[in-house]
Amino acid sequence: MNLTKLAVGERLGRFVVECREQEPPAEVLEKLRCNLLHDFGVAMAAHTEGPAIWPPVEGMGPAQATLLCSGAKVDAEHAAFANAALMHARAQDDTHYAAKTHVGSAVIPAALATAERAGADGEAFARATLAGYEVAAAVGERLAAASTARGFRASMLYGTLGAAAASASLIGLDAEGAESAIGIAASFSGGLNQTWIEGTSEWRWELGMAARNGLWAATLAATGAPGAREWFEGPAGFARAFAGEVEDDGEWELGERWRILDVIYKPYPVCNITQSPVEAAISLVTEADVEVEEIESVRCMLNPEDRSYPGTLNWGPFRDVGASLMSAPFCVAMAIKHRTATLEGLHETEDPVIRELVARTEVIADERLPTLAARIELITTTGERHVRELIPDGGTYGWEWDGVRENTRRLIPEMAVEEAGVEKLEAAIRGIAGLGSVAPLVEATVS
């Protein structure tokens, strides 16, 4: 089918239906399995953040969907909100980097809650989730650089669209209905990066709102509510409003180039930009056997684009864990002190050792480094200089199943469930297409 002459919304609506009706390529389904395992795993390892997330939604009825890790039942919209916030709570959820979007933590909770409410099977859930990934990434990769420069948070902008697409698929909307769902979601999008600069809490709720608003947009479309047909390219539309430009060359390649294959993962609960600095710092102090008290100063070199991302240059005070996980000085200091990076460590914002290391850390722009790369230099009190550079390739953060599985199991000490629970999750995801419902996915997260 030639979609190049259609409005963007119509193309995306038709693609959602095609995704629901056609079996995805094997490598695409396998990548989706990897994403599901990673994102469910980091949600389970974030259960300690639940008490800050669950109280506002507990008791909200009717009981249509399950809160991950908690096991409580609430209505689908509130389940999508809370589960997305929990999945994003470690900031370790998957990322489509070109779209600068944590796609999984917006799309998966929306799809999961809709599937529970509708009684959908695993295959329908998988195909809907895949459609959500593709819609979010297809729009995001076109506009994210420009919208981020204007202060908007990409994950909520584009994640809301993906959540709407996934929910529309599971509700059973036709192409026109899916088009309306995404169009309505475009008006429900938003979110600012100021949260990173001030170190406040909006970042965690933004993904919750992306999942919830996308689900709600699809629910409204199911009642017959129409969405703007030219929500993307219109003179007062999404692209112009959020990115200041309209880029529609017609080459969307939906169903031809699968953007989910570009999704990457995080070994540590910190920002994508600080993954490589943390890994380099850990390996450097471990192999050089440098103790904290021996360090005179630290230099962290980043690509200029990464260095300028909101929140990267933060030396405190750290008002929320969102500030510490974004701060290159804090993440490097935590990694040096503990020789690892954990959610618990991100809360040590008043630790005197970490604060002293933060004060001694300089973050420098280096155009020779590609994005997501880093070079760490430690200068000791005796004048020794230790250097470690990490330039990631396609396999550094783009793991296959075994890599995701290994990382998930590494997080078990931070989970409330035992290894058997993780094994149940793995088995459910491996057999996703044969599940009669999504219940096994949910149940595996509850202790």
C-alpha cells in the first residue's frame, strides 16, 4: 500500500491496523521480547519507589488492571499511570535514542492496562505494543532534536502518541479510529525538561501521564470522538508547535524499517548520557585500584550535545533522585565511591564523600567523542593520572536476549521477588504469542 500521499495521521492509523493484522518479522518480535524483559525487570527493581507512586491511585475503581509489584487493582487509566511511573522510576527503562524517548515505559503500561481491561491475549498485546513503539519512534526521530532544544521533554511528547496507538489497537479501533486516537493524543502531549535543571519530580510523572493520556485518547476515540486529521503537519499542528518546523518527506517506511530494532538498554539506573561515564569510572577505579581518598580531581569528557542536555551539569543541591541520576558529576562520584551504581546510591545526595567528589569533578565538552561516549580522567594526590575512554558500539547497549536476561538477573537483589519470579517473567515473555491473557506478566512482578 502506498502511504506517501496520505496525511501523516492517516498513515499512522492504517499502520496500527496493519500491525494488528499481520505477523511481525521474527527479529522484530524477538526485540520486543527483549524490551519487555528489560522494562518489566527495571520496574520490579524499582519497587522501593512504589510508596511514592501508589497512594494517589490506590482505591481508584473499577478494578480493571493491576499495579505492578503491588498487586492492587485499579481502573485502567490509573494503572497505566502508576505502572509507567514505576517503570521509569530508575530511569533505566529502554530508549530510542534518535527520538530521545523512553518508549517502553509509555507504551507498555498503556498496552498492559488496556489488555487487562479488554481481556486481550498475549499476541494482541505484543502486536499493539509493537505498533506503539513504531508510532512513537517514527514521529520522535523526526522532531526530537528540535523539540528538545525548545525545552520540551521528548518522552512525554512522543510516548503519548505511542501509548494511544497501542491502546487503539487493543480496543479494536479501525484505521480511522486509530488515526483519531493518535490525533487526540497529540493534544494531550506535553512535558518540560526544566524538571532536570531544577532537580524536581515532574520527570517521573511525565511518563505516567504519557501512558495514561494515550490510553484515554484511545478510549475517547472509541466513543466516536474525532481527532484532528492534520494534527502533525497542520499550520497549528504538532510539528510546528513543538519543533517549530514541519518535516514530512513522505518516507516514513512504516513496516519496512522497524525502529524498535534501534532501541537500547541501560546497565545502570542513570541517564543514557551518564551510562558510559559511570561504566568508565567503575572500570578505572577497579582496575587501577584507586581509593577515594587518593583522588585529587576528576575530569569527565562528553560529546558537546550530551554535555548540554538539561540536568547533565548539576553540582547540587539535589532535591530529587531525578537530579542525581541526570548529573554527570554525581553519577561519576557515586560510581567511584561504590564501584557500581544503584538506585539506593542515587539517594545518597548528602553523603559527604560523594559531595566532595562532586565538587572535584569537571565536565568538559569534547567534540572528538561521539554521543553516548565518555572519557574519565582521575588525578591522584601524588600526581598520577589514570584515564579510561568508552566509545560504545552497537552491542554496548543494544543487547540481545541473553544480555538483557543477564542484566535483569543482576538486578534481583534490588527486587522484592525471588529468582523464581524472574524465571516466570522470562517464560511468559518467551511465550508471549501463546498467552491467553497478560496475567502471567503481571503476576510475575508481585511478591
